Amino acid sequence: MAIHTDVAYLLHRRAHGDTSLLVEIFSLDHGRFPAIARGARAARRGAPLQSFLPLRIEWSGRGEVKTLRRFEISAESGSQAIDLAGERLYCGFYLNELLMRLLPREDPHPWLFGFYQQTLAALAGGGELEVALRRFELALLEQLGHAPDLRADLDGKALDPSGCYCFGTDGARRCDAATPGAVQGATLLALARGELPDADARREAKRLLRRLIGYHLDGRPLKSRELFAGVAKPVRR
């Protein structure tokens, strides 16, 4: 049976039987997949299987659920352990749930894997949470082919920074500022550049991306939002 190796992150884990863990893996070259880590409920063996730790893994199996044969903290160049706490830890869990809920299994996205690493580093390094989260949400939608054009409307006209736009599933249409869900053109252009310069832009970008993500979740709520609803400053997710 073929043995595969990759660098990866753990997205989720839960008990499986008396001694094992059922884990959800996000890997560089093989995408997202579930696997059984036998004996990993033992503290010593399962210690590396923690969220936000870069892993070097080996696995086998042809079915949907693979078998993890080896897993250890990666020492490769560019990989580093990410230490998140408090609000930033919650934001990390939010990223993981987005990947689990939106990313198809066994669909590799090497660029997104690298961007996930960068976003974790930004969270750990004290970067602005709102900007880091909005950039990741947009990057994920872009990789999945679900992101709208943030530079032109449905007629192909460049967005007017002083105008307002409403979004359907097909893109942006010019609308009145009083229209529910309207977003300023300046906010959309800033978001396209990865910039959210003020509180108004951040609020509009969050509202837009939450609505787009909600559409692709078929309206099903994210557990991370429910779990941390009572945490201080919950508005960031």
C-alpha cells in the first residue's frame, strides 16, 4: 500500500473508539481529508496533533478516511509553531471551521495553504484582526471560484469610489446608498487591495463577506460564531 507524505495542519479532532482520534487534515499537496490516528488519545503519541502546529505527516489508504501512520511537528523552512491565545485563538478556530465547511475534500490548494500560514502568523504577530480575517475570507472565496469582482460592476464598468453597490450571486450593481446591503465603492476597491482603512470600511466588508459566505454555507450557522458569541469583542468574526 502506498505511503504518502506531506506538510499539514490539524483542523479538527475528536475521539474515535477507546484509543484513537478521528482528525481532519489540511495538507499542502493533497488538500483536506479525514484520517484515523490510531493510539493518538495517549498524551505522548497524540501531543503533535494540535491546531496551528505545522506537521509532517505520513498516511495510507484509498478510501475516504485515511490512516495516519506518522505525524510530528515539522522542522521545514518556513514552518513555525503558532501560539494563539484569547481572542486570537478564537479567530484561528474560525479559520479552521471555514476550511472544513467550504473546502472540498481532496482538492489541493497550495496557494491557500500558504495564505493560511500567513494569516495564522498575522494573528499571532499582533496584526489587525479585522483585516486578517477579511483577507482570508476573500482569499478562500477566490480560490473556490465564489468571489465577486470587486473592481467592476456587472456591465464591466470600473467601480466608482463615491458610488454604492449591491451584490447578488452574479456580481455588483449600482444602487442607492439607502438600499439594504449597499456597500461603498471605496470599500470594495480597498478590500480588493487587501486594505480596510477605517471602521466604516471594516464594518461594510464584514457584512458583505459574511453574507457571501453564508450563501455558500446554505444558511447553516458556523459553530465557532455560536461558541464565542459571549466572548469580549465578538464582532470581529
